[in-house]
Amino acid sequence: KLNELEELEKAHPEFFDPNSPTQRVGSDINSSFKQVKHQYPMLSLSNTYSEGEVMDFYERTRKSLNADFELVCELKYDGSSISLIYENGILTRSITRGDGEMGDDVTSNVKTIRSIPLRLQGDDFPEKFEIRGEILMPWTVFDELNKEREEQEEPLLANPRNAAAGTLKMQNSAEVAKRKLDGYFYYLLGENLPSNLHSENLYFARKWGFKVSDAIKVCKKPEDVFEFLSRWNVERKNLPVATDGVVIKVNSAVQQRNLGFTAKSPRWAIAYKFQAEQAV
Ligand code: IVH
């Protein structure tokens, strides 16, 4: 339909309309996908770059909560963020981040990703919930794709993140299927999640069939966090996908709620960027 509109506009330039859907180029929102509003906005995280800043986060959190708390360390996957909605164990919708409020419905493309469950295993999942994660193009797939492009003298893709984002927005899902994308999941949202602890909800998600990283550590003190940071700064180089840091989250959902959000990001989590990635 967009093609038809484009043809009509070319044939009748006198009807040019700056609000035409054909004019929406260059935005993350692609007019040929249906736009949908996120039930829970997709926020970003504030970045930190040193152990000192992580310590500041720890102290801030300790003072606000004024109680014992746990932190969970996870890798920060460097792909294209996605929100999946499951109803009665069936994948019903997949929405890109878009501008955080509205995203593109890319369900038909996401359904081609083999590691993403279309139907969940078990029977202890909530009737309706959202799960957020990252769509990634593994390094091997990325390198192969660029090799082909080089042979065809086509422009090379800059990095796996752009490649994954571009692939998710392709119009032809059969093409998407060939690209061998992967998905890692790290955050559940909904009314009746199985546990108050984020770390436990991730174990449930793994049991239901989602790919959840093994690089997860529940930490009771800042030293545990620092140990994770230095360990994964090295280990991540052996992973099949790109990571650019560590996400540090308060484990308890009740404590998360008490800490709340600023305009842009949660107060209960931060991102720590690996040194090598800071310039990028
Ligand atoms: S949690 C409210 N966990 O980083 C925050 N995000 O700058 C919920 N990301 O938009 C996100 N790995 O696309 C979380 N283990 C992880 C992550 C992760 C990568 C991305 C995500 C988010 C961005 C925040």
C-alpha cells in the first residue's frame, strides 16, 4: 500500500503532503509497520564508567532503601531492544523500542527467530506478561554477511547492532529468516510474575523456553559487583554476540517500586560501560 501511495504522489506532485506516511524516512519508526503504544514505556539506563560511579549508585540505593538489598549483575547485550507479549503462553506481539512510547509491530519478523519460543513450555507462566530483551546478530553471521557484501561490492554493515536493527525492519520476513538472528531476554513485566525477585523471574523465563544468559550474579556487596565487572570485561570476548557493558539492578521488585523512576530511567538500575566500548 505504501508503494501505491508513493506512485500516486509521484504522478500527482500537486497533492504533496508533508504529513504523508511516505515522508517518514530516517526515523526509527518505519511507516510500513503498524505502530503500537507500549503498555510500559521502554526506558534507557543511566551510564557509568568507573567503579567509583558504581559505588555512588550503591550508596545512593542503600540510603534510599535503608534496608538490606541485593543487586543483580548481567551483561549488557548490544543489539536492538524488543518487547514480546505472551498471552496464554502464545507469542502475540513483538514491538521495537521506537521512541520508548511507541514502537513498530515486527511480530512476523520476530517469529522467524528460531530461539524465540512461539509457545511456552510448562504451565506456570502468567496469563499475560511482557518480556524484554535484545535481538542480536551473532558475530559469525555478521562476518559472513559482510563477506558476501564485499564480494558483491555492496556497502559493508558497520556493526552487528545496526545489522540486527536493519534486519528487524525488513519488509520480507523470509529474508529475515535467512539472517539467523538470536534473542537474549532479561526483564519481565506484568501483574502476576512468579517471584518478587528479578533473578528468580529470569530462572522461570529460562524454564519457559527463553534464552537467558548464564552470566548472572546476585550480589550482596559492592566487591561482588566489581568481581563480575572485571571477570566479564575479559570473558565477554569469547561470547558469540556483542556486549558493551554490565547492567546492575536491584533484585527485589518491591524495592524497585520504592526506588521508582526519573523522567528517563529507573533509579533501581544502571549500566556500566566497558572501557573498550566507551568511545563507541
Ligand atoms: S534492563 C528499565 N538488562 O540497554 C531498564 N537492559 O540503556 C530495563 N540492555 O533499553 C532494561 N542488556 O535495550 C536491561 N541485561 C540487560 C540489558 C539491557 C542490554 C539494553 C536495553 C535497554 C538499554 C538501556
